[in-house]
Amino acid sequence: MPQILTTCIYCGCGCGLYLNVVKNNIIGSFPSSESEVSQGSLCVKGWHAHDFINHPDRLKTPLIRSSNGEFRQADWPEAINLITSKLTQLQDENGKDSIAFFSSAKCTNEENFLMMKLARQVFKTNNIDHCARLCHASTVLGLSATFGSAAMTNSISEFENAECILITGSNTTEQHPLIGSRIIKAVKNNNAHLIIVDPRELRLSKFATLHLKQKPGTDVAWLNGIMHIIISNNWHDKEFINKRCEGFDELKSIVAKYTPEYVESITGIRQDDLVNAANIYSKSKSAMIVYSMGITQHTTGVDNVKSCANLAMLTGNIGKLYSGVNPLRGQNNVQGACDMGALPNVYSGYQKVTDPDIKNKFETKWNINNLPSDAGLSVTAAINMAYSNNLKGLYIMGENPMVSDPNINHVKQALNKLEFLVVQDIFMSETAELADVVLPACSFAEKEGTFTNTERRILKIRKAIEPLHNSIEDWKILCKIAKSLGYNWDYDSPSEIMDEIVELTPIYSGVNYNRLENDSIQWPCTDINHPGTKFLHKDKFSKGKGSFQPVDYKLPDEIPDNEYDLILTTGRLYWHFHTRTMTSRSHILERESPHCFVEINYNDAKLRNIKDGQDVKVCTKRGEITLKAKVTDKILEGILFIPFHFVEAAANILTNDALDPQAEIPEYKTCAAKILTLT
Ligand code: SF4
């Protein structure tokens, strides 16, 4: 039985797995012991990574919406011709920036590069973005401002040897299970100190030295509080600060007022716990900060990220083994989609579209002289522009904003106002149901390419079976569109696309498919003999000196009032992934977690006469959903938690679409809500 080595399609860990193939059917997945990341293990999603591939719901042929509103089957030439003629017509009538492209953190690097190239070279717009806008846009800005590079600073293997691990805004065992296992090993085998700062009890809590439970939306306050304690006690690393950083005096002056008493009044964190956390973190020889969307998805997301970076620099816990700042990327290739320039302001390798030399480099390679030079629209701005009738056409590859975006009712109205919507996917997603043209793409098992995992590791994926039904690999679909508009996109394989990426992208300079065949490489990898980079900022920061970026605490956009008297926060479950498009098609994963629920503290439930398992309604200013109550002591009083995967009770009907002013990331993680019993 053929066994094909590839990379898991789900989270950003990038575990290696084999697919068992029988007659163009995948009948099983099992772990690869050679994988640097997973070392012979997989989480439950990895063991079931193949379940959805042969599912009967797969899109089988292109679909075009008829005048009666129903979809009809079409062949590929008709669908491609309709897309190119309609998008160019919209641009002729309304200008180049009247259309936008959403790329995909589920697709390969090569496909994201081509989507970026399609928007810029072929359609002459920088309106290209993807779902990193919704998860780590604040990381990109916050870490670029402080360190000069926005990626995870360390490697997954380093977690096991860190003396202290501070986790905030990441339910690591649920979201990044294999990293969660490494952290448990660090505690069990190496007596690492684990500090958790999170409003909910997590599986990792029982391994923690300290669990500080903060009110959602108060992260800058407790981070400033820890820094205040460190500076007041002279526990900061003066040599590191003097030699490698700038802006310390400004930081000292901003954090001066964040005394433990003041921080407790904002966050609810007990003063002695905060002092203990500051003591342990600053006195450990090596300390890692781990964060995810609990830090980034706020109107103060960039401030939160900057505060994490400030803390690491203050104690010299950056630029060395087992010490750093580690934003865990959620999807299999969200790091790669960012690296490939599927962002409105940069080409691949974070090279600015506003830099004339960079623009000239891409124009020369692409044999044109009119690339757009202003930054384009983000995902969130594009939706708002569609809502205000200022965006006419949208091409979405492998994303599902009708479940993933905040304030879904607003998103639906915006998408319905578009004159033309194309969705390229493997299933009829909730977003595809609104499209004018739906294109059937291939799953990860039906194509070659690379993903870049959360630790900057470029990993091969390999074709295990031929494309199913009448589907086509995403990169080939994009080539068809470019070619039909007269562009010479004659790539024979993803390897040729990677060669072009390498030529244009300094951080990928030493990569090629021959090297990747036998090994994975962590960028930056600057030439063919470069081994790749285990941890960043060794002797100097990417931007030269590390820059303290002190920030003051600001209130979230929405706080509880008399009517909406609770705080709602959202997150993921171990058994499911994002909008459940794939995991709901796995019998095992769906069986373990088939329904949505809302977690509510015992005391809040008692006050409202809510029983465990009872149907309740949760409402915010944007809408309401009905779901089952889960009464628990694992969440603080005053807070509700809802997993965001379930379309039947979509948490994002409720979430707030207020944006961080710099990163344009929505405030998913805190809004005002009320809970009602059904009468
Ligand atoms: Fe896949 Fe992530 Fe699980 Fe690894 S930890 S098997 S990458 S879902």
C-alpha cells in the first residue's frame, strides 16, 4: 500500500504524517517518526486529517449562478472566461481597486505567491489579504516595531528546555496540541515554571506554578504591572538593555504607575500573584513568552504584542536559546501566506509595496512597469467597502468569512452587495453559497507544495492521489486565469514557482525543492549552504537595536452595562478546526464534539436560574444565538465563553467588529453580552 509523507493540514505545528493510499482513496493517516516537529506523534486531528478528503460533499465541478438564483454546473473554460471578463469589466467601470482578493492560510506557499502575483501583476491592485488579518495582524505590526521581524523567535523543540514558560491568550493543548505536549514535558521532565495568564481554567492549568486569571481586555495593564515590579526591584537586565535596546527611559516612565494595587483594580489579578509571576519570569535563566489570539484579537492587539516584546527585552529573554516571544500561528500555512506577501502592504518576504526599489525588482522580474504603489485593502476594510458599495468584486480562495469574520450579519449584507463574488474551495462553504461562481479546488492530498509552520519551518506536502472529480489544484486554477488574460504563466510544477519565490524573497534565498525533499528549513535561509535559523535576533535584532514601545492601558471597545452585563470571549476546541468545514466531515471528530455550548460560571448561572445543559440565548448588540449552557467553575464570574466553530450557533454573529486602529484586527476576544433562559 503506498504511504505518502506529507504535512498535516490543520494547525500551525506542521506535524509530519503519512497518508495510506488504496486506489486513489486515502484510507488512513499515521505519524512520521522522522518529523522534526512531531517526532512520531499526532493529535487526534492529525490522525483524522484524511477523513474529509473523499467525503461525498466535495465540490465536483465549477458552478455558475443562473438568473433564477440557482447554481448550474459549468465546465472550466466557461467559468474561467466568466471570471476574467466580469472582473476586468468591473475594473474598467470602477477602477483597478474596485475588486479584491482573499488568499488562503490553508493553501500552499506557491499558491499564495501566485494569488499575490495575480492581484498585483495581472489585476494591478494591492487589494490582497488573508485571514492573518483576523488572527496575527497585530503580531506583524507589534513585533516588527519592537524587534524588526514578526515571526516566532524560537523553535518548537526549545520549549522543553526553557526554565520558565509564560503562556497568555493561548489554550495551547487545544489549539496547538503538539506544542502543548512539549510544554507538559518541560514541566514534568525539566521542572520548568509554567505561568498561565488566562480567564479560563485550561488543561495546562494543573501543570502551572501560577495561573493568573485576568479580566478579558486588560493585558497591557498586567504586563505593565509585571514590568513595574521588575524595574522597582532592580530585576531587569541592565547589560542587555544598554547594549541591545533603546527607549528604556520611556518604558520606565510609562510603567511607573502600574503598581500591583492599580493592576489588581483593572485586571482582578491578586497583587501577590503578580509579584510572584514577575519574580519567577525575571529570575529564570531562560524564559519564553507564548501567546496567541487571546492577545492579538483586541482593539489593543498591537499594544498587547508590544507589551510582550517589552517584557522579554527588559529581562534579556530574547536572542538566545530557550528564550523569546512566540506567537503561535493558528492555521497550517498562515505563516507562509504572510511570508508570500498575501498582505495589502508587502510583497513576499515583507518587502514594502511603497519602496520604489522593491517595486522595480518585482516589475523587472514580472516584465511589466505598472505595479500599484499604494497599500491595498485589508480583509476587514474590504468587507466594509463592500458594505458601503465601494467594492464591486471579490475573489476568495479557501476562506469562509461567513463563519470566521466578526459580526456575521454585517458580513452577509456586505457580500450580498457585491456585483460579483468568486469562491474557490473544496466544499460548498457558507460563503460559497453566496457566490456567483464556485470553483472546485483540490485538498492538500491532491497536490504538491510547501507549508511554513509556526516556527518558520518550510515543509513539503506531497501528492498522494489524483485530483478528485473535476477539481483542479489551486495553483493551476490561478494560472488558467492569468493565462486567459494574456500572461505567460507557464509553470510546470510548484517547484518552478518556488524558484521564482526564492529569486524575489531574501528570507527564502537558500530554499529549493531538492533541499526540501530530505529536510525542512527554517527561514531566514539566505543561501544554498545556509542551514536555516533556529532562533532569531541572536547578536542583533532584525531592526538593529530592539525598541521598547511602551503603551498605556486602554479600555476595550465595549464594556458591560446594565443590559449587556457580562463579557463574552471566544476560542477553539481540541476536536475542531476553525469554521469546521473539514472537521465536521470527520465522523470521529464530529462525534466527540457535535454541538456548540456557552460556558458560564456557577454563580452567574445560579443568579439567572440557569441549569447545566439547558438551552439558553446569548445576545449582544449585533445579534443572538441559541445554544446549551455549560455551567462550570472553570471560568471567572462575569465571563461567558463560546467556541467559534459552529455555524448553527455562530459565535461570530455576536462578536464585535471594532478594529485595532493600526492592525485592523477585530476585537473577537471581548464584548458585552447577556444570557437569557428560553421561555
Ligand atoms: Fe495536525 Fe496540529 Fe495536531 Fe499536529 S498538532 S497533528 S499539525 S492539528
